[in-house]
Amino acid sequence: MPASPETATARATARPAGDVLEVALGGPWRLSAETPRWSTVLGEARPARVRLSADGVSHWDTSLVVFLGEAQRWCGEAGVGCDTAPLPEKMRLLSGQFEASMRTAGHDDHSQSLVVEVGLSTRSAMRQARDFLQFVGECWIDTVRLVTGRTGLRWNDCLGEMQKCGAMALPIVSLISFLVGVTLAYSGSIVLKRFGGEIWVADLIGVAMTREMGALITGIVLAGRTGAAFAAEIGSMKANEEIDALSTLGISPVRFLVIPRVIALGLMMPLLALYAICLGILGGMAVAFATLNIPPAAYWVEMLTIVDMSDVVVGMIKAVTFGLIVGLSGCLRGLQSARNASGVGHAATSAVVTAILLIIVADAIFAVLFNAIGL
Amino acid sequence: MIQDATPAIEVTGLSSAYEDQVILDNVSFKVRPAEVFFIIGGSGCGKTTLLRNMVGLIRPTHGEVRFGGRSFTDADSGSRRELLKTFGMLFQSGALWSSLTLSENIALPLEEYTRLPRDEIRNIAAFKLAQVGLSGFEEHYPAEISGGMQKRAGLARALALDPSIVFFDEPSAGLDPVTVRKLDELIVQIRDTFGTTIVIVSHDVDSIFGIADRVIMLDRETHGIIAEGRPADVVATSKNPKVLDFLTRRAIRAG
């Protein structure tokens, strides 16, 4: 009497008859349920022949094929005769295919020797450098054509991008720069309190925000916010053949997509950085008033004794540079993107990484440079 | 058929390779003016690669493409731009610029290549959309219309500059049989009205027998052409089982 379908499980019973092992399979065999494995059914038995039958099987799928395939493979390896004649025709066929696929399945070792790896990486690095130079060159040529009036700029696109990367970034830039001002004020006051110079917290925040943090924070926020968006947008345009459609019309993708975006960022970045500087100073002022009892007027006057126009100029030069870096790396990674979904994701990631890396490197170069010229 | 002195398109000895993998090897053929010319073959045989070589998206490793007797492959950027203006291309997915409305999509090539005033460009865009049966969709964005409509809009954009050659990459892919038939009718109508040369990459047997004047069939193993001529003639004369399998699979199923 067969058990009800809910409780019935796949069975495989091995019964030795002389030197022949008779394996009888039964019950429903489902991939999603527990099924016997060949190694446990075989146990310690080392028969001279194996005979497989499946008369009691009520339902079967790939799980049974796997079992039969493993049995056949074991027989083949042990040099034991395997009698599959009692099995239905379809099972024999599929288990034979399974066993064959196990033998031919490619489990190739994909690792390379060190020399090959080094060679491949060198080639890829050289290609990347060449692509980058070519891209910068194309941008330069199109910029010159634009400046000399040989091509027009799509101002509507440019204004749209300005709104997206400038005005719409205001909330996040406000929050982050205000909080950076607050944090700087707290950590600065710990040191300054020790020798009773709390008022100098104004100088500290004024200089740090204006020369350094304003541009840096904005740059990093925009790398994540706008650079990634550029890469993803241009990358999906590439996947959708939209870039090819531009090329077949003789419209340079650099002129059409890159230049308006880079100009928009180059113009918006200093404005955002200036705004970030103000918010940072405001944050510092709030902390100074609340915890150090410095009135805002005193804070302001103290700050103006050290911060002057040259600091603002330094901050703005950095901001413009960071803006160009974010715009160019976003667009470059987008144009380099592979034509599929994971390619677009990779492009966005790599745009952010490239932009932040280049921003930090550029910042370091500026530090040395400005120090040398005494700005 | 009258043999024109200069073919509309002439491909000589074209080879193309990705990295080290050869896709096309020494392919030569001619396309006559005002002809509906099909490039056919199974998946992975290099027909889209051939098309991309012809329109300049890929630079051939060897060989040359000439349009109306003028070399395209070796053209400098000025004459290349001149040649690009004379042909349109309909991409497999339509490839409409997703940030622009249909009207703006069609207006863009006109803005690039003509000095027409803005409202005239808008009128032309509406006219082109009407030609492909998309009146009233001028202000829609590509994402707001169906796949078949996107293809028709892509065709309207390809026709924006009244090109003498239009390339189609798998126009029937992803469309239902009725829409495919309508698109085929539209293609023939364009050819009859404007004398446009039509080059189509396809593996749609119905379309091939329906509208093709001549076909070339590419093969994956030999990286070259294995059949050339009118579809009916190819079936009648070719001894190559690959060609017959491809073109007569419908008959097998029916019989």
C-alpha cells in the first residue's frame, strides 16, 4: 500500500543477491525534497555487478537522473558492470546524458601565470591611459571649436544639467557642510580650550572651510551624486544604442553629451562650494555660541582677521577643478561602459571612485602648489 | 533590371575582427540604387557587424566601403560628415534619445545639418511622424510609447534628412507578425516614393520573401557570403544545405 503523496519519500533500497547488488528505487523523486544519495545507498558494499530498477517510482525529475548518473559513474570508475536494463527507456537516456555531461563539463582552471597576469594588466593599463588621453583630447578639440564659434552649445541641455547638479544638490550640500562646521567646531574647541583660546575656533573654521573643506565636501558629494548619474545615464544610452545613433548622424557624443555636462558642473561647483563655506561657518558659529558663549558678532570679527579674499580664491580654484574632474570622469566612464546592465553599474561605481581619487590627488597637488607660491 | 553604372553601395574586401576573433573575412558585394537589399544569416554570423562596418561604427581591419563611388572608409572628417548626412539608420531597439520627445528626436538631425527656422523644423518633424503613422505623438517621450511605435519613430528619425540610403538592423526583432508586415509595407512605400536604397539586416524569412529584391547570406564558419541573388533564385539554384535550411524552413514545417 503506497503512502499518501504528502508523507511518501523517495526510497532506494540495496539488496545483495550473490555478488550482484540489486538497487530498487521507489516513491516520488523530487529535487525540492530529500532524496537518497548513491554513496549512502552503496555503503561499504563492493559488489561485482549493480542492477538498477525503478518499478516503484511514482514521480521523478532531475534528482533521480542525478542518482542514476552517479551510480553509473561509480560503476564505470570501479570497473563494475552496471545493468540498467530494468529501467524505463527515458530514464536510461537521461542518466546516460547526465553521466556524459559530468565527464565533459568544463572545470578548466582559469588562473593565469604571474607573467601572463602582469602582461595583461600592463596592456589594460596602457589601453586605459590611451582612452583617457583620447577622451581629454576630444573634449579639448570640441571646446576649442565651441570657443571659436564653429559649433554651438545646446544651452537648454546645459541649463537643465545645471539645475540638476546645482540647485537640486542644495539640500544635501547644506546639511553636510553645516554638520562639518559643527564637527570642526567641537573638535577644535577641545584643543583650543586648553590654553584659553576658544575664540580662535572662528579662525580655524574660517580657514578650514574656505580653503579646504568647502570645495572638498562639495566635490565628494557631487562625485557621488552627479558623477555617478552622468556615468549611469550615458552608460544606459550606450547600451540602448543611443550613442551609436548620434555617431551615425555625425554628431560627436562628446560635444552633445559631455561638454554641456562638464560646463554645467564647472559653473555650478564654485557656487555650491561658496554656499557650503557659508553653511560650514554658520555651523561653527552656532556651536561657538551655544557651547563656548562666543557671540556671533565676535566670531565674525575674529574670523575676518585671518580669512581674506586670497583664501576664497584658493577655494574657488579648487572648486572649479573638482567640478571638471567629476564631470569628466563621470562622462568618460559612461562612454566606456559595457553595453549591459552590469556594465552600467560598473561605470557608475568606477566614475565615483575615479572622481574621488582624482579630487584627493588634485587637492594634494594644490596644497603643495599654493604653499610654493605663497597663496 | 537596369544595371546602374555606379552602385549605391560598394563593399570591397571587407574584413572585421574583435580582438583576435575574425568575424568577417574578405566580404565584397554591391547594392544597386533604389533596391531593397537584405543581409541575412543565422545568429552570430556577423550580419550586424557588417552593418556597423558599413555605417562607420566599426572601422574595418581591411577593405573599403564606398557610397555612390565615394570612399567612406578613408574619408576625412569633412567628407565623412557629408556622407553620413546621406544615410539614415534604424537601430534594433529604435535607439531614440530618451531625454528628448519624439518631435525633438526628429528635429535634432535637422538642427544639426540645416539652417531652417525652429517652427519649420517642428512642422517637418510632425510631417515625418505622420508618415510613419504617429501623428499626435509629437510630445511623447520614447518611454511612453510601445516597442513597435518606437521603431516607427526611429524610422521617422532615420528619414529626417531625406537620406538616399536607409539601413535597418533587425527591424522585425521583438515585433508581432502584423506589425512586422506593416513595417515592411512602409519600407517598400518609402523606396517607391523617394527611390531610397534600403539595406536590411534580418533573419525574418517572411520579410525576405516579401520585400527583398536581392539578398546576401553570411555564414558563421566561413566568415563570408555563401549565397547572393534574388531570394527565389537563391532557393532555386543554391546547392548549399545551410542556405536551403535557412530559407526553406517554413516549407518544411508546412509540409
